[in-house]
Amino acid sequence: MTAVRLATYYGVIFLVIGVMLPFWPLWMSSRGLGPEEIGVVMAVGMMMKVFANPLVAGFADRTGERKRPLIALSIIAGAAFSMFYGAQGFWPVLLVTMAFFFFWSPLMPIIETLTMQLGRNQDLDYGRIRLWGSLTFIIGAWGMGWLLTGRDIDLVYWATFGGTLAVAAAAFFLPDVNAAAPSNEKSPEVQTLILTVLKDRTFLVFIAAAGLIQTSHIIYYAFGTIHWQKSGLSEFVIGALWAEGVVAEILLFIWGEKLIRRFGAARLIALAGLAGLIRWGFTGMTDDLGALVVLQALHGLTFGAAHLGAIHFIARRMDPAIAATAQSVYAAAVMGLGFGLASSFSGHLYATQGAAAYLPMAIMAGAGGVLAYMLRRPPDENGQDRYLGSGA
């Protein structure tokens, strides 16, 4: 039952992401925002992770709480999202985006921490729990593409809002398990927890590697749907392409534990960087549907392998007492600061370069792969990756 409750929460949260990620830029365009304004709004939304994630996760680590913060954040995030209904134009959309993502962003690092904690205690397979999120992402992306064909773009708003309500409901059914409090007599301040994580130089190299690979997706996330629509592809086909990428991600998660044992976290992240070099390089050169189908299959590596490697790297390297803080620092640095900075110039890059905007993304992914390869360590006698080292 524990795995089912965790999988359900992943399922509803990724249903929301599956609707928003491909189609929210189209909704913003319908509210009067141009490419550069869409890039700015997405950048600000992602940057909220930098402020919200360490603050909330630090509180979660200090108290050992996991379930109650998820309930409160889910409810407030849904209420904030409802304000998009009356938002028209750049500034209203921007302000509501800030409010929504401040409470929405910390959900992922906390549920990831809870899942990995329970995985250690109850021998749960993280990849097979997380893949249910990928399945519902497909339902959201492909289903919305099918529903949206010939219909009003506001359907994206209503589907997403309904999803946020489902996330709040699912939070009440999560396992109520607390983490062990830090061993100090007095619980350390949030700033102390964050500094403890940031003093680990190997962890900083890991963040740089994963950040370059994950942020190389920004043109795809922000303008992939708009670009393909301009190229003549229908909403249904576009949704199917997004869904295909996640099918590849699911297949990777199914075999994730075996891949981690075989290659180790660092090598898996390095493989994601190589796949990104290939994927974005060719995506910037063609709009041919057959080629896009082949390239979308690489999403299982560019995102899936990088994410799986990152989650296992953090879980094995960091003390459980600061695990949520480490997850939040990773999310804030990569999904917040990294994506925010990339989004801030992605609108101008796409507006001026079109499909060629994918080529710098290929270089970023390749550079991230090189850094990740530098983190590798020979496996020990049990086949475990020795990247843990001394932390210096």
C-alpha cells in the first residue's frame, strides 16, 4: 500500500505537469504574451525554486516532517493557480506565476526525499514508483493534445486546475513517516543545513553536470510545441511526440535499479549528456516527423537517465538528516536557478534563431556529460558505485 500511495501522488502531480509543460506556453500566448515575455515568465516561475525550495525543505529537515508540508503546500498551490483565471497580459500572468510556483516548487524535492527514505526502510523500487508519474504525464500531454484539437485553449487552464485539486487530495493519503532529526542537541538553522550541503565540492560538481544537462531541455520545454505548431504539426501529433519521449523515460525507469547497479549514478548522468548532444544537435537541423520520432526516443536518456542518476547520487551521498535540504538545493540550483537563467534568454534566442536555438543546448548537454564522467569511481566488490568518496 505504501508504494501505491506514493505512486498515486506522483501520478497526479505529473498529470498536471503533463498538461502544463507542452501547452501552457500556448495558453500564455492566448493571453497576449509574446515569445520573449513567455521566456521571462517561465524564468521567473523556475527561479521561485531558488527561494522556496531551500526554505521549505530546511523546515522539513529541522522538524522531520514530510506529509504535513506536502498537504499544506498542495492546497495553497491549488488556490494560487485558480487566480490565473482572471489574468490577462504580461504582469498579471507573471504575478500569479510567482505565487503559484512558490508553493508548487517544493513539492517535488519533499516527495522525492520521502520516497527514497521509505525505499531504504521498506525495500521499495524508486524507479517503478516514479514511472507512474511518467505514465500520467503521457495521459496529460497526449490526452490534452487530443482534447484541444478544435477547442478553446482555456481547456488547458481547467484541466490543470482540476489536477492541482487532485494533488491536494492525494497528499492526505501519503504515508505519515518522519525523518530522523539531526543529531545535534539543538536543531541547526536552515542556513546551516544549506551550507553543510554546499561545502561538499563533489556535490557542487554534480550540480553543475546535472544542471547543464537538464537545462539543455529549455528550448524544447518553452518553445517545442510552438515551433512544431509553426512547422505544421497538429496538436494531436505534438502531444504524441511529447508522450513518446516519456514512454522512453518509463522504459528507463523500469530498468533503473539494474542500470544504477551496472553503471553507477555518475556514468548514467554522463550518458544523458552524450544523448543530449546528439538529440539537440539533430533537433535543431530538422522538422521531419520521422526524424523527430527517433530523436524523441532519446528523452529516456536526456531526462530519465540524468534524473535517476541524480536522485541516487543524492540519496547515497548525503546523510538522511539533511536529505531534503540536499534535494532542495539540487532542485533550486538546477530546476530553479539553472532553468531560470536559461529561460531568461531562451525567448530572445528562439525569436532570433528559430530552430538553431537548439544547437547551444547540444553544447550544454555535452559539457554536462564531461563533468559527470569526471565524478565516476570504480565499482566496489558488490558492484556499487564508489562516487561517494570523502566528500572533499
